[in-house]
Amino acid sequence: NAGVTQTPKFQVLKTGQSMTLQCAQDMNHNSMYWYRQDPGMGLRLIYYSASEGTTDKGEVPNGYNVSRLNKREFSLRLESAAPSQTSVYFCASSLQGAQPQHFGDGTRLSIL
Amino acid sequence: AQSVTQLGSHVSVSEGALVLLRCNYSSSVPPYLFWYVQYPNQGLQLLLKYTTGATLVKGINGFEAEFKKSETSFHLTKPSAHMSDAAEYFCAVSPLRGSGNTGKLIFGQGTTLQVKP
């Protein structure tokens, strides 16, 4: 009964390093999303995948790339980490558009 | 552009008192509306949603919200606060209806609810 699983839960990077955040869901959902959460700003959409094989930019895509590896997995990559990318990252999935989203527990990322 | 405004970043109530968390959205077409709750160091959990039909929506843990089209509001209420309600609450909208909806959510800034004994 895992739902949405994110790895790792915590990570510290140095400026310029690269990293991939992993997300997997076991609910057979079609749509997956990556958000970042910053104090006082709510959650902002980075990228989303409405269905397997498609990805689209959200509100704040700069500095990130994504891969929808298969129906279950949706990864987020930081090619050259910057301090401004210090945040809590959440992955979510939904059966299809407008259905409620199910969230993972987040990845807390610090970039020094 | 669509936006969601939650009035008050922090709300403090006494245990047993009414909880009222305010949410207003900007849209010419009624969107789908959601309230989520986030407990410390956890992801977001769905409290309730409005898509169509009855404008008063009941959710989990005794919460409810009323969609008021004329006021573009979707305020969250609970008659009697419990200590376990202390958390951060997010209002969100999914702007498009019908086949064009990709499920993208626009979130408000969040309201932290403190419950005093």
C-alpha cells in the first residue's frame, strides 16, 4: 500500500553538482507531477506528465529536466544545482486530469 | 493568469472553536477546487474537493467547504477545532474543465492553523 514513493528523502549537494530525484507510484495512475515547496509560496509545478510518453513544463521549469520512464516512474533531474534550487520537492500522481492528486512524502534538498 | 489567494498565512484558534480558512480564486469559469492538508514532514493529503453538484462539500476529519461562484470563494470550515487539526492547509484549483484538463493544480500560499489548548 505504498502509494507514491520518493527517493531520497534528504540530500545535500554542492553548487554545480547534478542529481536525479526518483518517484514511483503503484496506483496505475496516468498523470504524474513534480512540485517544489518554498516557505510562503505554496507548491509550484515544475513539470508534469499527463500520460506515459508525454511531459510538459509547469510554472517553474528552468534548471530542471524530467523523464517519464514508464507508467510508474517519473524522475526529476537537476543538471547543475544552484542554491536557489534548495527546496522541498514533491512528486504526485492522479488517475487522470482533474482527479485528486496523491503526494509522496517529499525530498528535502539543500544546495550549498 | 489563474491565481489562488488564501487570506491569512497563520490562523490561531482555541480547541473547540470554529475553524475558518479563507480561499479565493480568480477565474471566469468555475474551476475544480480542492483543499489539502499537510502535517509536518509529510506530503499533502486531500481533505475535500468540488467538481460539480452540491456547493457544500463535506470532507474528512469533520471539515467542509462551500463553493460560492458569486464570491469566487471556497472557504474551509470545521465547527469545533481539535488539537490534531494543527497543520498547514492549502487551497488549490484545477483551471480547465472537460477534456482539456491535464490535472495541473495552482496552489494558494498556504495557511498554518494553530490550535491552542
